[in-house]
Amino acid sequence: MLGDTIARLRKSRGLTQAKFAEMLHVTQGAISQWETGRTSPDVQQMFILADFFGVTVEALSGGDITSSPIP
């Protein structure tokens, strides 16, 4: 579910995995692994992702990005 949410949010911003990885200072392979569920971002990366997408960590990890935006 987390991987699907990351992929959906990334695509909604029109970002490729490569561009998104560059922005987050991680490898494209890391983004791919997060999106496929093979690995998960660490706690610090979760906060960075939530901030980038303007959602809470809970919303990001739970996949409910419509009910918990950061004000």
C-alpha cells in the first residue's frame, strides 16, 4: 500500500522515478524498490516524503491521502 501511494503521488506530480530520486538524493533503484514494496523508506525518508507531498506520515503509510493533508 505504501509503495502504491508513493507511485501515485509521484506520478500525479509528473515525475519520473529518476527525477524523483534525484530530488530526494536517493537512487532510482531505491524509488523502484519502495514502489514495488521490496523495501520501505526509513523513518527520516518517510518524513521527507510526507513533507514533499504535503500529507502526514500516517496518511502516506496508510494510503489515505485525501483525509489527512497537512494544513
